Amino acid sequence: KGDHFAVHWAQSVNLPTSGIREILDLALQMPDVIRLETGEPNFPPAPCVIDAYCQAARDGYNRYTASQGILPLREALAEKIWRVNHVARTPDEILVTPGGSPALFVAFMGILQPGDDLLVPNPGWPDYLGGVQALHLNAHPYPLRAPDFWPDLDTLTQCVTPKTRAIVLNFPGNPAGSLPDANHLKALVAFAEQHDLWIISDEVYDQIVYEGSALSPATLAPDRTISIYSFSKTYAMTGWRLGYLAAPKSATESLGRIAMGLWSSVSEPLQYAGLAALRYDQAGIVERLARYRARRDHCLDILHSRHIPVTTPQGAFYLLVDIARLGQDSRSFALDLLQNEHIAVAPGQAFGSQTASYVRVSLASSEADLDAGVSRLADLIASSD
Ligand code: PLP
């Protein structure tokens, strides 16, 4: 038994730690740092959401609920998925989760076996890999290529093995913020069909879209798509831990049974808070989006005026600033920037090899921090010429 635990302990120690975390942990130990490294809205949740939480707790909603989530919330989510994502899902096809990350984990756990291969985007959110490794899956990164960070189907096909069972799509994505057009999406879904893959569609940024609209693969292939959503970014509720997934009923039923063993049910007052967010904070979504867009445009003006290459994200809230001309790897650049200038950015290599010569700036930080931090960053990059 002792050995058994030793093996598992060793495996958990080997879990990858995120390169964003490294900068964040250092930044937290230093005074007066301009924090542009994490994707966390600087807004508080709407007052109506906080009130709904307190009211639900006072009214006695403090118990376990059905593991798939309370029915009124799932009904409201079905309505949202129809209105925003244009997918018809019934409340039975929705599972409420404690955030997008556990929704991803439960999806991986439910549809994949140890040893299976899974396609993940490069660049992509590094935290996919924690769940992948804990479940003994093999992640095969597929490249999203600059400048538009769109997957190239030929390369994608080369990443498929006889053990590939699923592909993670993330549009609009972290860190690149690109969006597929209808033809791109059709080709990707056809690829998944051809190789009989599940599509795990991470749509946590579905309501943070500046140009175009976030098309869900579930509009084309509802029977093979598990869509992952979250209240974290849309409603500035990162610390509350509320998310949901939508999938065919057979899948949500089995995923609900796994959820039962993992978290029993999501906090009951929190589910009522989520319901209030859906009902009463629609204007808040529009206001926050306008702020992110203004921040994006302001930062792009600063960087373009100094001729520094940078992505123009169509969605999500990140800029990828190209630092290739500095000839320094992005991790050591980010560490130097923190040490010397007290500016924290996420090194692009944390998201995969395709962004090794970029740093990621989060537009979820305040206007003042973005203005000061991005101006200084731009000066530094420009002065290297
Ligand atoms: N997916 C992506 C692409 C993300 O960037 C994040 C958070 O940064 C998540 C999922 C998970 O969000 P949460 O667990 O807070 O819902």
C-alpha cells in the first residue's frame, strides 16, 4: 500500500506547472507590480448576483442539489445556449459544474480511457495538460499558426494516431483570440467526423467576442460535441467557481454520475446566483465587453505606433505581443521584465512552441495598468532596434 501511494505521489509531483503561475507567484511577492499576466476580470460580480447569493442562503437554499444542477438554472442555461450559441439543448443535456476546469476534467474522464490520445491546441491554455496527465492520457499538440492562429488541416491530420479519440477546440481561444468562420468550422467538424473524434469545445469566452460571432461546433455536430462554458469570464465570477457543459443526453447522464463522485453537487446558493446573473446581468456583459474592446484598441494603438507586431484578437481578452526581435526566450524576457520593470506578463512559451517568441498581455487588467505596462513594454521592444 505504501508503494502504491508513493507511485501516485510521484505522478502528481510530475504534473506540469504552468509558466503563467511562475510569473504570478513571483509577482505576488513583490510590491507595486503592474499585473498583466492573468486572465481574471478586474470587475466585481454584479450586485444583483451577490444579492441573489445572500438571499438564497438566507432563504434556506443551503443543501445538496441534484448532481446535474437545479432545474431552473439548467432551464435558463438551455435558453442561453439557444440564444447565444444557437444550439438546441434540453435541460437534461446540461450539467452544472464548479467552473469550466472541472467541466473539462469530467469530460476527459468520461469519454477517454487511460492511454488514449487527445489533440490539444498549440498555443493553448496550459491547464488542459494537468487533467490530461492525471488521467493518463496523451496530449498531442496541433499547431495554430501565426498570424491568424487557425489550425491547418493537413498538419492536424498528421497528428492523428490510431488511439486519438478527441480534439479540444477553443474559440475564441486563450491566448490567440481567433475565431473560425463558417467554412473553417465546417472543415474542422468534417475532420472530427472522418476520424470519429469527440469534439471538446472550450467556449468559456463565447460572450467575449469583438468581431464576428463565436460559432459552436455543436451547431454542426451536436452528437459528438461537448461544449464547455463558464461564468468566470462572462460574469467576472472567477473566484465563485461556476460553469456548465452541454452534450448529448447519453453523455451528460454518464458525466453526471462521475460528477456525483467528484463534487456531489455545486453549491446551492451559488446556483441561484448563477440564475440571477443569467436573468439580470445582460447589460453588464455588454458594458464589460465595451471596456475590453476599448482596452484592446488602446493597447493596439500604442503597439502599432511603435511598429511592434501584435495579434488583433477577435475574441477573449489577450494580446500576443511579438518579441522575436529581442532574440530572448519569452520566459527569461518575462522574468527580466518583472525584475527590472515590475511588469508581469505571461511568457508565450507557457502556451506551446508556436508562441515561444511572444508574451501574452491580459486585457482583463485595469485601463491604468494596461496603459502604463504596455507603453513601457512597447518602449523596451522598440529600443532594441
Ligand atoms: N478554458 C480556458 C481557455 C481558460 O482560459 C480558462 C481560464 O482561464 C478556463 C477554461 C477555466 O475557467 P474556469 O475554471 O474559471 O471556469
